[in-house]
Amino acid sequence: MAKTSSVEKNKRREKLSAQYAAKRAKLKATIKNKSVSPEERFEAALKLAEMPRNSAKIRVRNRCEITGRPRAVYRKLKLSRNMLRELASMGQIPGMVKSSW
């Protein structure tokens, strides 16, 4: 199991990134739009910089849903390699068969 504090910190980041996603997207679109005046683009960049750092989607770490392990996590299943192997061996994942020869 991962440290509880790390898992909780990541949950807060996920929540913040979802909360500010629309606002960040709007500001980024303004910054990238070349038809907008340079002053407005600069102000949008300043507003984006003032937002909380943890509201950026890039700050969220992919973690295993069961153990909270930060490394070797399969995005599609949201499971670490260890849990994937364990659940596949028990037959808990539909369509996945553990081969043996």
C-alpha cells in the first residue's frame, strides 16, 4: 500500500484539476489565439500563472485504484501490474486469461 497522504494529495489534485479545467482551457485558448491583442494575451497568461499549481492536469499522478501504487499502472484498467496479475489469476478481470505452458 502507498502512503495514505500521497493518495489523498493526489485525490485533491484530481478534484482541483476538474474544478479549474474549463477556466484553464479558456485562458489557454486566449493565449494561443493570434488574433487577440498582445496585451489581452499577456493578461491571460498572468491570470493562468495566478491559478493554483495543483489545478493543472499534468500534476495528477496515475495511481492504482486498489493499492495506490504510483508506478507501472495500466491506464485502461487503472491497476498496477501486481494487482492486474493477481486479479487475472483469480479470474476477476473479464476476458483476461492467464496463460501457462
